[in-house]
Amino acid sequence: MQSETPSTTRTGMRERILEATNGVFYAHGIRATSADRIIEQVGITKVTFYRHFPSKSDLVVAYLEVQAAREQAWFTGVRVAGDPRASLRAIAEGIGAASCSPGFRGCAFINAAAEFSDPDDPVRGVVARHRRWMLDEFTSIAAEAGVEDAEAAGRRLMMLRDGAMVNGYLGDAASVADELWPSFGAVLATASKRREA
């Protein structure tokens, strides 16, 4: 085990723990990963670990909050102002690229929800907040495209995104981007035709 140095800042140690947690939780599952495994991987004492995360639940919530911040930064970063189709194409390409990356196991939030069935669990609260944010983004893209019922279109886009994440893990990862982009486009086209009718 590595020795802890006085120069290690509280924030720096928390980030080290979360970085280790990210890899292990995502690769092996949350419930299958013990706090001891993370303590050993980071090379710290239990006292130091529990000073930063009093319970495993606190660690899981923090892990998902980091994942949410990263995904939200990526999502907003690929949106193209004033061009909803370009935004959806970039999202499809990003999901496709992620699906083909080594170690891809699907959506961290879908995975976490599958492990924590109690809707009142704080973990499910983080999952719900992130998914609400993402649904709002898809609804915003649909509204930007001039779709009359942007909320319904947003839900359809979200369902396609979820399916693509699962397919990228369980199915043919290489086809995800090629299939997802036309499916996104079809949602907008169908919604636009309904509006014109």
C-alpha cells in the first residue's frame, strides 16, 4: 500500500478515489465492488477513505454525479446552435464512437438503475436527475427543429439513445452510429409531417 503524504489535498484525494471508483464501478459493477477494493487500488487507509466518503452510498452518488457532469459537458459540447440535425448527428457519432471503445459497458446510469431497484434510494435520485436533464436536452433539440410536440419527440429521441447504448454493449457496436443517426432523423421527419398535416 502506498503511503499517504501530508501534501495530498482533501480535494485531490477525493478526486483520486473517484477516478479509481469510475474505472472499477463501470467495469465490474457497483454492488460487486467493495470499498476495500477501492481503498487498496488507491493505496490509502480506511480512515482516509471514510473521511471522504462516510458510506458506500455516498461514494456511489458522487461517482454518478461525476459521470453526469462529464456526460452533460460532452452533450452540450457537441450541440450545434441553430442546427438540430447536426446536433443529433454529432450525438449519434459520439455514442457510436463510445460503443466501439475498449471496455464499453453501456450507460452508467442504466447500469446503476438496474443495480438499485428502490426508487427512493439516493442513487436512483442521481439517475433520475441526469436522465431528466438529458430528456430536456432532447426536447430542446426537437423544439429547435420546429417540432410541434417537442416533448413527445424528445422522449422518442431519448428511447433511441437508450437503445443505442444497450445495443452498443450487447449488439453490433460498429453499426450504432450508422443506425442511430437515421433513426433520430426519422423522429424529426415524422413529427414534422404530423405538424404539417
